[in-house]
Amino acid sequence: MSVIRKLINYFNSLVAKLLGLHDSPTSLAGGVAIGIFVGFTPLFGLKTLLCLGAAYLLRCNPIAAVIAVTLHDVCAPFWPVILEVEYEIGLWILKVLHSAPEVTEIREFHMRDFMKWTTFLGIGLPMLVGSLFLSAPSAFISYFAVYPVFKRRADRRAAMIEAESP
């Protein structure tokens, strides 16, 4: 079995798990929106924890949020482009607000450079600010795209339960 086929099967199983969750359509769609929102942030390694926390605070389905952030990994091949766009948007926004960080020259970059505050202020902050301008519309669109699907499934389940009861 090819690698691409395995990836497709993996994502299909995630979608099946998402559609198999039993909760209100609002809670499920909210969880998906949270997962998509957090998926666009450059906070690698923290996304699952952020999804769980946000879903708990907003009373949405945490499993739907985690599945959605995992499904967002489909964008992995495009991350270099997405991160650059987020950085450019964030840098522009911060310049408009007159608190722009110094532009950090990209040179030979090592992992130890990520642990410095100057790196966060120069690169991470603009990326984080810029990610809000991609993640908020994506979350909004995903909520209203999946809500009807969950609503239809809930209505079907309710009709099946009603038909089975004497």
C-alpha cells in the first residue's frame, strides 16, 4: 500500500471518528472551529493542549477540536508558505500599530536560536499576530460549513430513536 493511500485512509478514519461523535451540533461545530483556529497558529507542540483548554473554556467538544487540529495537518506541505504569509501580515500589522519589532535577518539559523527572546519578538510575534488573520476566518467558515452536517446527523439519530420506540 502506498504512502499516499495510507494517509488518505488515516484522514478518512479521522473524519469517520469526527462524524461518529455524539454531542450537540453546536458543540461539535464549535470544537471543529477551535481546532481549525488553533491549527493555523505557529505554536507547534502546544496545539493539542490549546485545543483542549479552549474547548473546555468555551464548552465545546474537546474531541472534535483535537480531531480538527489533527486534520489541519493536511496543510503540512504548505507550512513554509503559510508561515511566511503569517509573518508578513503580522509584521505589517505591528508596523501599523507603531510597535514593530526589529526585522530579524534570516541567516544560518539553529534550533538554539528559537530559545532566545529576541527571536520570539523578531519572528514569533509577527507570525502569531499574522496567524490570527488566517485562523479567524478559517474557523468561522469551518463552523458554518460543518454545522449543517452535524445538525443533519443529529436529526437522523433522533428520527431513528423515535421510530424504534413503541
